[in-house]
Amino acid sequence: MRLSAVDLHCHRGGRDVFAGVSFAVASGEALIVIGRNGAGKSSLLRGVIGLVRLSQGRLTLEGGDPELSIAEQAHYLGHQDALKPSLSAAENLRFWAGFFDAPSLDIDGALDAVGLASLAGLPAAYLSAGQRRRLSIARLIAVKRPIWLLDEPTSTLDIAAQGRLTGLMQAHLAAGGLIMAATHGPIGLANTQELRLDQASPSPALGQDPDEEQDNP
Amino acid sequence: MNPLAAILVRDMRIAVRVGGGALMGVLFFLVVVTLTPFAIGPDLALLKRIGPAILWLAALLASLLALDRMFAADHDDGSLDLILMGRAPLELVVAVKGIAHWLTTGLPLVLAAPLIGLFLNLDAPAELALVLTLLVGTPALTFIGLIGAAIAVTLRRGGLLLAVIVLPLTVPVLIFGVAAANAAVVGPVPFGTPFTILCALTLASMVVGPFAAAAALRQEME
């Protein structure tokens, strides 16, 4: 499986968020997206799965299921945890496993993998930020999808949980998955390549397009 | 579990837990209808004449209560992003969310209506007709409301806008719902005429609502 992008552009709110981004990730590889705040890391990840419209460029997935879109074969771990406070940890996870049609419902196993087995019955409202984060990571374990898109996955995690996440990511890569992660810190994976968004998009594009800007006094 | 069944179970569970909308709708319905006799006074003939209209208005307002959080809650906590990544068509997901909303807010109103009808001096045939019109008509309120809920999803204080968008669209449902309930009591039109139009409105809204709401959601997510 190989996910490749050629010359991606994203134009939002009157400026180019990023422009001319190209990359290729194959099974067993991790692409680490780095860049300053506002460089477009999150927009790039969301663009890959169609949650943000890319104004230009081509995304292709070779070796995937041709019947399904990229988004339907991907997991997205964003800034929001997608948890309902009134449901318990296990109920939240069981819902996502059911919604993504996981063939086997190993909820306990997935909770155990992120160290939340003892809190399965607790409403998500009572979980700490780090525990909520781990509960959303458990979704990636409960439902098998080959592409993981992780947006700052280690934020709010303690050292032990970061180590556990690295282990899960290594296992995912070893099983033939691929990962795109936007991060500021080191992630502790072998077999990674880096994509620097700062260089790919040198500056906000206001004023770069002479045709558009002529009208402004 | 099937994706759509998962949505149905989750939405109903959230609605009946603490902070959910299920009980709130029925209580609001009870309060509005109970206040009416106090405001109008003990004129039994008048209460009987306007009873169906009062119950329908209260049901309309009560079904709006939980609507504004239907998609906004999923949008705010990031669930909507993931729902868009699922393999279930968004139109069906939206329709199932509508069904869950009706089961937790519309159906309780229908069940509470006979009890409440007593406060408004309705006799048995009128009550039966009224319950029947509410049973058939409240799904239309939910499915028309879906459109407003989807349009208002990214707005803060979307609930106010929701009411402004949805209430005018529900006018036909209100007209024929009340007309059918009145026809059963006083005539002169037979009950069947407005009632079948009410059925048609509900069926049409069940088709149009999910498609329009899904289109609005897709538009806003980009």
C-alpha cells in the first residue's frame, strides 16, 4: 500500500494555508509532518481525508481497497476526542467500533492496550484530558484501518502513555499499516521520513497572486 | 454491530441520560399545556374548542427543544468528522438520528397527550383523533427540523436561528394536524381528508429532510 500526494494546495479564508506539498508514504513507513504553528499541518491531514477541501493537487492510494475512499480506510485522531460525556468509556468505544463496523468487538482488549481497562465503566465526563486522549487512541486499536492520521497524538499524554503509543504505532507499522503524524516533539519511531511544511509554503500568499489583488486600493 | 444501529442506540442512550433531551421535551409539553387553562380561565367550551390547537403548538415547541444539539453536539466534539469517514451514507445516518430524536422526544409526547387532553376538557373521540394526528404528524416536525439543525450546526447560539428557520416550514403540518383533530370533533369536513394530507406531509418530509440535512452538513464541513 502506498499513499502519495503530488503538488497539494489548500486555500482557505483568503490565503494559501500550504502550497505545492508532495509526499509518498508506503506500508510500514511513518511520515512525520513538522512545521510552526499555523503552517497547515492539521489542514494537510484533514485534506487527505476530505474534511478540508484541497484546491489543487492529486492524492492517490495504491494497493488499497478500490471500492473505498481514502477516508474510509483511514483513522483520524484529531484535536477533539469525539467522546460523549454521558456515556461510559466502554460505551463510547463500543459505539465507534460498531459505527465503523469492526468485525470483532474486542472492547476490553482495546481498552487494555491503552491502560484504561480499570475505568471501562466510568462516564467519559470524569476522565482526565490524557485519559480521554487514550480512549480515542483505543478506537484505532478496536477498528482495523490501514492508514493512521494522527494530529499531535502525544499532546496531554504522560511519559508512560507516550511510550505505550509509540509501541502501538510500531506494531501498526509492523503489521503493514502506514502513519502520517503531525507533531512538534520527537516521536521515537524508526523508519520515518519528515515533511517540512515551512519550506513547502514559504509565506502567506496574500499579494502573491497579482490578478486577484489588483482591485484592492 | 451495524453502523446505523450503533448510531440509533447511542443517540437514544444519550437522550435518556442526565442532560439528555428526552425528559425535557415531555416536561415542557406538560408545563405549556397546563398553563393554558390558567391563562384562559375556566371556560370549558372554549378550552374544548382550542384544545387540539394548544396541544399541537406545545408539541411543536417541545420537539424543537432537543433539535439544536442534534448535530451541533457531534460537531463540537469532533464526532461529525469521524461520522463523515464512516462507510454508512450520511443521508441514512441523518435519517437514523432523526428516528432516534423522534423516539425520545416525539413518541413520549404522543403517549402523554391523552393525559394532558383531560386538562383541556377533551372527550374520548377527540382525544383519540388528537393522539392519532400527533402520532402521524410529529415525525414530520422532527424531519423538517433536521434541516434547520444541520444548517445551524456551526453557529454559536444556533438554537434561536433554528426556530426561525424551522417554524415557518412546519406551518402546513400544524394546519392539517389541527384541522384533522378538529374535524373529528366538530366537522364539517370528514376526518380523513386533512388526515391523509398530514400523512403525505410526513412521508415527504422523511424523504426530503435527510437529503437536505446531509447536503447542508457536507457543505459546512468544508
